[in-house]
Amino acid sequence: MKNSRYNNKQKDNPKPEHEVGMHFGAPSNIFIYAKELRTKLTLEEKILWDKLRNKLLGYKFRRQHPLYKYIADFYCHRLRYVIEIDGPYHLNKLQKQYDIKRSDEMNELGIFVRRFKNEEIQNNLADVLVRIQADLKLREKILHQRLNKE
């Protein structure tokens, strides 16, 4: 049997397929779409990426990162932390329901999702960064406590 970190049939990897690796078993077609999205960041995504890139907040973030069956705007694997930026499209009733379902599914995988509106990035970037830093500290504490229990 080939040694692959995505092969959940290995005896040393009892995790369900969707929990394997930093992509949680994302299908290959999502990687292609994510790569395309990285070339088409919105203004708000560019603004926030400028503050997240190169570990400026102390943690590595990835942009347009495939996770399970979704693509996260920004993802910190170490803390299992997602940042989503919602434009006007997310005000649609059906999209709101989809966003809730998506966040719930990520939460079930142990991933925390923080959502910001475009207007927050444009008008209150300093406050957004304070909230992100507070989340990062809390996630670090929570994950540290989990490791100590095991």
C-alpha cells in the first residue's frame, strides 16, 4: 500500500477521510478553483491579506484555502481559524442560510469561523485586527488546553 497522508485506510491513520491533512480531504477540483480565486481577490480581501501575510500577526495564514468542500477566504491551520469577508452577495437570504450551514460544518471539524463584512474592512480595519488578534489568542489557549488534556 502506498504511503500517502490522504489514504485513511492505513492502520496508523484512524481519522475519517475529511479530517486528514490541512485541507480536510478537499476534492481536487476545489484546488483549481481556489488557485483562480487567488488571482481575483476583492479589494477588501487585498486589504486584509496585506495585514495577514508574512506572519504579521504572528501566525501563518493562507488565502483562498481549500477546506473540506469549501474554500476559506483566509485560513490559519495551526489554530484552525478561518476568516471570511462578506460582500453584498452574503445579504441574500439563501446565501445567509448557506453561510450558516458552512460555518456549522467547519465548526464540526474543529475550525472556528469569523465573519466580517466588507464595510468593516473598509471603515474599521483597526477594530477588525483587534478582534482577529483576540480570536488568535483565544484559539491558542483553547488548543493548548486540549493538548494538555490528551
